[in-house]
Amino acid sequence: MIRTPIGRLRAVSILEGVSYLVLLGIAMPLKYLAGLPEVVRVVGSLHGMLTILFVAAVAHVWRARRWSLGRVIGALVASVIPFGAFVLDSHLRREQRMHSEPATVMPRG
């Protein structure tokens, strides 16, 4: 899965998406409801590192797969929407399948 630019983007996107959900759904409530701001500091730092890797992976796919600027912006927007990484992954999985399967040639008859 991670041997191709799309595969690496999928892996980083899922990790970044999960870290975002943990930040919003677990760390933030712990900060405000339980008085544990250090949880946000740790999870936020991890999420920040994963976001930087995500942007780098998108840039790599942009160059390697010659994505349009619209696709790049769409991927970046997906990363700031809760659950957007999982929607993006379904599109990336489809693209990955299209480019990894050999084209079938219909015999002439």
C-alpha cells in the first residue's frame, strides 16, 4: 500500500484523520471537562506532525500524479473536516485501483 505516492498519501491521511478525531473528540473534552490541558498538548503535537506529513504527501502526489490544483485543494480541505480523511481515502483507493490494475484488452473476433 505505501509503495506508491497514492499509497503513502492514503496511509498518512488515515493517521492524520484519526489524530484529528482524537484531538476533537477526546483531548479537547478532557481539557475542558477534566482540566487536563496536557492531553491537548500531546495529541495536538502529534496531529501537527501528521498534518505536515500529510501536506508533504499531497505535494508529492501533486507532482508524481500531476494532480490539478483543484484536487490538491480538495485534499487539503478534506483534512480540516472531521471524517474528511475517510472520504478522501475512498477516492484515493479508487484512483489507486485504477492505476494499479493492468488494462484489459478485448480480443477481436
